[in-house]
Amino acid sequence: MANHVGGFMEFDDNSHWILCACGAHLYRAAHSLDNMGACTVCDFVKSGASHNSPYGSSGFPFWIIIVVAVIIILIVLLVLFLKKKDKKAKKEPERKRTAEDK
Ligand SMILES: [Zn+2]
Ligand SMILES: [Zn+2]
């Protein structure tokens, strides 16, 4: 066998592997989850499990959370702005609500 050097353990949602210095994925295998939803081999924790990996899982896009948060804030601000504008623009007496039960 070629002399692969097992280095970092990497994982995704389905499997884990050892990343060789040459870039090869060694010993790729499916996670073996314990009853806590954590893999007994790597640091993978099934989402919704009670504990999280102390290490940021390799390659997790934290920036997506930030981008989503900013977008949500902008949408909320926009909605509030439009509501204010709407109140000023329309001085109608109360419109009758269409009573619709879900
Ligand atoms: Zn290698
Ligand atoms: Zn695993």
C-alpha cells in the first residue's frame, strides 16, 4: 500500500473519513451513532442531539447564519417601515375583517 498519512478526521452528514496529507479520503465509513445521536468515531453529532461538538465542525459555513440573520433583520425593518407608511397613507375606518377560520 502507498504510505498514506492519516491526518485530520473529517465528516459530513452521512459519513466520516481520515483526510490524508495527499488529499485522499481514508477509511470512509458511515457514522456509528450512539443513543445520544453522536458518532462514536468522529465528532459528528446528529442535529437535534443534546450536546454539540466543542470544535466547529470542519467547513461549517457559519457565515450563512450571519447572512440569514442580517436578511431577517432587514425584512423585519422593511415590514415595520411599510406598516408605518401604510398607516399614514391610509386613514380608512376599520375595514371589516373577513372572518376565516383555518
Ligand atoms: Zn495519501
Ligand atoms: Zn462519524
